[in-house]
Amino acid sequence: MIQIQVNNKTIEAKPGEMLLGALRRAGIQVPTLCNMEELLPTGACRMCVVEVEGAPALVPSCAFPVREGMKVKTHSQRAVRARKTILELLLANHPDDCLYCPRNGSCELQSLAENLGVRQRRYTGLKSQHKIDTSSPSLVRDPDKCILCGKCVRVCEEVQGVACLDFIGRGSQTTVGTAFNQGLNVSSCVACGQCIRVCPTGALSEQSHFRAMLNAIDDPEMTVCVQVAPAVSVTLGEEFGIKPGADIAGLLNAALRRLGFDYVFDTGFSADLTIMEEGSELVHRLQNGGRLPMLTSCSPGWIKFVEQFYPEMIPNLSTCKSPQQMLGAVVKGYFAERQKIDPAKIFTVSVMPCTAKKFEAGRAEMVRGDMADIDLVLTTRELARIIRMRGIDFNALEAETADTPFGERSSAGKLFGATGGVMEAAIRSAHFLVTGKEMENLKVQPVRGLEGIKTATVKVGEVELNVAVVSGLANARKLLEEIRAGRKDLHFIEVMTCPGGCINGGGQPIGTDLEAVKARMQALYRIDREEGVRVSHANPSVQRLYSEWLGKPMSDVSHKYLHTHYHAREVLK
Amino acid sequence: MSQTTASAGPGATPGSDDKLAHVLATFPEAKREYLIPILQAVQESQGFLSREAIVRIAGHLGLPASKVFGVATFYNQFRFQSQGRFNVQVCRGTACHVKGSAAVLNAVKRGLKVEPGQTTRDGVFSLEVVACIGACGLAPVITAGGDFHAAVQPDKVNRILQSYRKRAADDAA
């Protein structure tokens, strides 16, 4: 450790680190717009400038290495005035439409303008004018609101390994866009939404159209069913000031009933169903010389990634639909039959931590006849917005349970919300399928945690199963390149598009608070520790679905409703 | 380089394969520092950077198409449409600026209905803005098809353009 002087106080810094890191640890808040933790600094936005004694000009603290004994002033008049001017210049080329912006209230420019006391338009001039890109089923890009911080470009390339965005042009003409500045729909965008979560402004947001849902709720002839993904109940509370990691599933069920949904289901149920099908598929592939390693298929951004970058590995993907789609399919199949409801009169909504789920729900493979498994997907953020819009006070709600027949889940199904969860649930059930016995210790520690690539060898009966768990598509790319180059030891690989899995999904609250993600993960592990039914195959509702309707995993009915196929995609890549 | 990333993708049009492949073959190694030399060589050979070329250069180097497009658009030297029969250069150097070249450029843009870097639909004109063509004594100056036009005033622009339109029409007849 070395010592540096900041604002006439001595603080500690690690040799070689950038000044900003030391300031943050010491609780000194210097604003940033382009800084991304764990990635190299670019120094693009200049908001973090500070005065360093002896330096000829202000320096960006994000990209300025610490030096023993250096003297720093972070909030001198000169530094603060410079930040304010930088911000005013950004605002001079920003549409003044905060009241109509999807990021009204969560915009970093807005809060900086408040913090720095901007009260006048000191600079005026021509503003850039671009078309809004609404071509993607999941995302909206409004380049007029872009401040060129480059975070979306970097998350897309460095974290997700997709790189559909880059800077185009130069100087005052610079924009962020796709190859040939075309719509996201023809680009290699996988709709993961990580760019939305890092964008400081409203330049990136999700496609949000829920009037059809509100109309269906108001229509007495329609039965409106909603499902909630495992990662949502441990996250949504943060939108209402509840601390990260609190599981509010019960309150959430109550809130959804207040909103007027007729049936509240849990995607954890169909996560269990996925395990039954996917686990059986894995065992089948292992026993019959099928294509290995088998790749999970729950995460729709990942599916599109394989379809466009690794089409030769499409046969490795599990044919199982994702839990979202499975639940939609059984609602419009089994549930409609059982309740004697015309499936055309059922409207299925899902609440997902994900923007790619919007893309998935619209895939042609997910529509039977003219009936979609899922009619509408809401992100965690959108649900929070609707709850506020309808004036529902979380503090005044009593916890309620979800509805039969799809409200019951095992804790294994709940684990789907974190990276490694699908794998852990699958191992538990595969062990039972192969040996007829439960594992002695259900916890599979090596597949837990936030690490990007995890591998483990698990003994399932006589078989040594080599598994890998990957989250963040740049990590997936690394592993797939190894497989392309001839790596052959792996049998089963779980891939989640977003780093950390759905708890850090592109539809989750804005911002990248790693501590919050860890708390959400611990909440899922706590649920798994404390609940009684911890294996998917023991979910009584799943067992009943098989006995009454599906027969057995991989049956003809299963194939009709719960399995799908994929196809190579030509995109600009 | 694998098959999939080297394939031409949706920007591809059949026919022009060989010329491009020939240029790429002179840079056999997939190193990203070859990007700009490759872009220059392809423009040299084809006159401009087509979509197909950009997608295939990206595949060749294992870079995202967005990045190749981003780099190419950063530099003024690259164009993305084939040049017109007459390439019009408007000088925006200091001397020409002082003599009113901004208004001249606007007049040319209005006359041709294109922006700098673009080519008219009929393929007769392309428009290019240059920093200084070293003819400051003639300011403001434009060139068309290699001919210099000195002391151009905005109201003269249409007459100049018209003379080239006529030449193109005469040639066609």
C-alpha cells in the first residue's frame, strides 16, 4: 500500500491502481459516465477529472495511476467547474425531453445535472438528429440521446463477445451504431440487453408495449395468465427500496393479482419440467452415442449467438424449449384442456429478467398454428413501472401463493436464476434418473458462484460426467473455440448469456452493482437450503402433468409442446 | 480462419469474388494491424468499399463487421459508393473558406441532391469535400472530373454542373 494526499487527508492506495479506485474506497465520490468496473479505462467522458498538484492540467482520475505522496483535490472549484462545463456541453447536444424519456428518474445525466446544479442552458446550437431504431423485437436505440461514452460498445464486445456496435464516423459526426449503421434486427445483436443496463441515458431501452396485456386483463372473456421467472422475485424489491437479496415472491404474487391477472404461475415450475426433459435428453444422448457436449437452451440470447456464430454446433443444443416457452405451451395445451377454456381466449404473459425473451417469444418456432406460446414478455423493470402506475403499495400487501397447477416448484427450479443453477438441478435429477437414488449431498459446490467459466466432474452412477458452466457470452466464445479446436472431454455445458446468469439479466434494474448481484445469488442459495422439495423430479405438480398428459419425458406429446429446433442465421457479423 | 467466419454473409453478391479474394490473398495472415492497408488495397482495386468487401474483410481478419465499418468511416479517404462519372471536389481549405466555400458546398449539395461521400442516383456525379487542393490563388475552387473551376460563386454552381450533365448525355447519345 502507498499513501496519497486527497483533499488534505491521507488515504491508502494500491501501487499501480488508478486514482479513481482509491478515491472510491475512501468514500470520495467523483462522478463518472464512461467508467466500467473490471474493464480497462478509456477516459472518454472526462467527468472524473481532478486536480493533481504538479500536473499541468486536470487529469481523469479513472485513467491516472496513483503515485506515492501525490496531492489530489477532487472537489476544488476548478475541478467542479470543469465537470459542470463538460456536462453542460453534453446537455447542449441532448434532447430536452426528460419527462418523456424511458430513463426519467434513472438517468445519470439527469442526476449529474442536479448534483452539479445546472440551472441554465449556457450552450445552445445544432443538435444531432438520427432515426430511432425500433427494428429489434427487444431493444430500442435512440442515438440522439447517446453521449458517446462507449459503454454499450464495450459491454457488447468485451463482456458478450458479440460486438454488434461500434463508433461510426469521426469528430462531431460520430455516432454509435451497427455495421453499415443498419437496424439491430439485421446485426449480430443477441438482444441480451446488457447495453441497456450500462447506458447512462435513454439511448438504449427495451421495447415496451403492454397495452395488449392491459386490454386482455380488462376483457372478461380472456383468461390472463402470468408467469414469473426465478430471478425476478429476488430482484424486483430493489425497485421499491427493499434491500438486494430479499425474496419477495409472496408479495409479488399478491401484486400480480391486484393488477388483475387471473392466474399467477411460477416459471420455476417449468424450470423443473425443463430438467425432466433436458435431463432425460442428456441421459439419452449419453446412452445412445448422441451429439455431445450437450448445450443448454434456456437462454435465448445464447441460442441466437450459436445460430449466427457457431451454426455447426446447433445439433449440440438441447431441443428443449426454455422454461418460459414450456410454461406458455402447457398453459395453452394442458391447462386449457383441463379448465375447458378455448386456448385462443388465453393470454399468456411472462415477467422475465431478460430482454432476449421478447425476441424468443416472437420466434416462428414458438408459435403453433397462429397461436404463440407466450403473448407478451415484460422485463423486471417494466413490471415495476406497471406496479407503480397502478398505485400498488408493496408495504401494504400480504404474501400470497401462486396458483395451481403451475405455481409449485422445487428449489432446484428456483436455482435457474443464477449461473450454474440449471446444471445443479440437472445433475440432481440426472443422478436420480440413472441410479434411481437421490444424491447424498445435493449441493454441487463447483458449479456455484459468479466465476465466468466453471468446470466439474460429477459421478452419476457409473458415469463420470464432465460439465462446464459458463456465463457471459465472451466466456462462451472462449469455450466454444476450444471445442472447435478439438477439446472433447465435456459432456454437458450450461451457458447463460448474461454474466452471473438471470440475476444479472438485461431486463433487471438499471446499473451494474456487483454486490446486489451477489446478494441475489445468495438469496437463491438460501431458498434452496431452506426448502423441502429440492429436486425437480419430486415436484408433485410436474409428476401430475406427466401422469395426466405428457406420459413420460421425451414422449410424443412432450415433443409436440416442449421441444423445438433452431436454424443457422445470416447476420452482419 | 474457420469456414463460417470467412463466409461472405448477407452483404455478398456473386460475381465480384475473384478480385476481392485476390486482394485478400496478398494479406494471408489474419492480423488486425493489416486492416487499414487492406481497406486501402480493396478501395484501390474496386474504387470504393462495398458492403460485401467490408463483410469479407471482417471475416478474413476475424474482426466484427461493425469494427471494420467503424474504422473505415473514421477516415476520409474511404468511400462507400462507387465514384460518379465526374467526381466533384469542393475545397474547404482555409483560403477557400475565407472566400466563401461553405456557401459553394451548400450550392453543390443542393444542385446534386447528395451529401459528401455520396454518388448521384444516375451515377453522373459523386461529391467529395477536400481540405486543401493547393490552388489557394483560385479560391474558392472546385474540381469536376479533374477540371479546375476557379473563383466559384454559389450562383455559378448550377451552370457548371449543367455542363457536365450535358457531356454525360451527349456521351450516352
